Amino acid sequence: METRDLEYVLAVEAHGGIGRAAEALDMTQPALTKAVQRVEAQLGVPLFERTTLGMRVTQAGAVFLERARRIRLEYEDAIKEMRGIQTGEQGMLRLGYSPSMPNALVLGACRQLIRERPVARLRLTMRVARELMDLLQAGELDLAIAPLPRQANPALVSRELFTDRLAVVADENHPLLRRRNLTLADLTDQQWLLPSAHVLIRQQIDAAFTELGLPAPILRVETDFGSTALFDLVRGTEMLCIAGSTSNGAQAGLRPIALRPDALDLGRRVGVMSRAGAYLSPLALRMIGIFEARMQ
């Protein structure tokens, strides 16, 4: 079986049908159909079944395609490693980072790497932590700097850089900034900008209110993306939002409100993550070293 055959069946899975996959691969539908049939004949089992909505993966297909993805990642890693041997530290580093990461750390490290490696290229991706972990596991990122999961993920290798505590922040003219020893009960009539419910920090906040028998935070703005630009949306309003103690909220004119220390536990560990077993290029290893040196 050739590696391109794996790409063909993975494309059919990704696009949900022969037609869309053939278009994405820039090949004819009959040619792609024959390729899929060739793989199925070699395996002796059908990988897909046709439905009114397209192609659906069979139980055997799901098992095979999971292994096919691993083979593709290993093959891509092998190619990267050979190129690294051939070209030294030339190449591209694909770095993902969470919007709650301090710009001084992430962009400062990028500037240092660019100065040290004039021919290296960077591809930066900003996503929430869960999406970054998915991209790492899919082989679409080399490294990600983000809050580390509370439970270890065996598919990832994590290197802790620092601990941080998120804070509830508001515009510097917000009335709550004139008060001290606030509790969550003092925040029930406030409006918030918060991430979607699938994001861990949102789940922690909702759970904290629920445990005290309080109504959920009043959402004025809910986002399904992360960006430091959202701090500009909060500035000049009476909305509350969440920022890291080392993040960029202060630069946007936001200040932490004085919650009681036991009111809301939003501690977190921040680190660099990579896919377990993945080849780390000299560029990736150097970037890890830069991050670690900057946190010492």
C-alpha cells in the first residue's frame, strides 16, 4: 500500500464523500473511487458505506483510519527530520499560543528566535487551549504555549513554564474597583464577556456560581474565539471579563477587582506542549529553550 492511498482514504473521510474529496485532491472521481476500492481490496473490509448524505465510515474503517492518521504523522515527522539533517536549522516552526498568554513572553521569544535564526520562518496560530491541543495531536502544530490541562494528556508532552492566577478584570473606571473583599454574590448583577461554555475557564466560573446557589453570570458578550483584542471591547464599559495576572489586560486599561482570596480559584499552570513521540526540529528545541530561559 502506498502512502498516497492513505491520503486518499483520509481525504474521503475528511470531506464526507468522493466528490468533495476528489475536488480537494484535484483528481477525478473515478480515479479516487478506484483508489478507495484498491485499499479496501487489500484490507478485505469496506472502509465506507454510502448514505444519502455521503460516505460514512464503517466500524472497520474507523479503526483503520485512526492508524492511517498515525502513519501519516510518522511519515511527515520522518520527512521533517531528514530535511533538518540536510538543512541544519532552516525551515518553519509552527507555534500556537493561547490568547491569554502575555505578549511579552510569546512575541519576545519569537523576536529572539528570528534574530538568532535569520533563515527560519514562523507560522503563528492563536486559539484557545483545547483547540491548540487538537491541532497538536493532528500534527498541524509543532509547539503550543497555553494553560496546561489539569489532567495529563498521554498524547501530549508538557513542559511547565510558570504558574499563574486568572483574575476578574474591569475597566479602570468600573464602580467595583472602589470596593474590597468582594464575593461572587456581589457579581450576580454584573454583565460579563466570557468564552463559550465548552471552554474550561467558563466551566470553572459557572460551577463556582452554581456551587453557591447563585444564578449563572449574566452574559452580555459570548465568544467562540480568543483574542486580546476583546479587552478593547470591555474597556469603557461596565462588563467584567477574565485575564491572566501576566497577560495583556492592563495594557488595555483593565484592572483586577478585589475579590476575596477564597471567592474564585482560577489558578493554572502554563507551559509548552508538543505531540508525544513527534520529531522536534532544532528550531522547536531552541524555541523551548528560549521560553524556559525567559521564565527563569
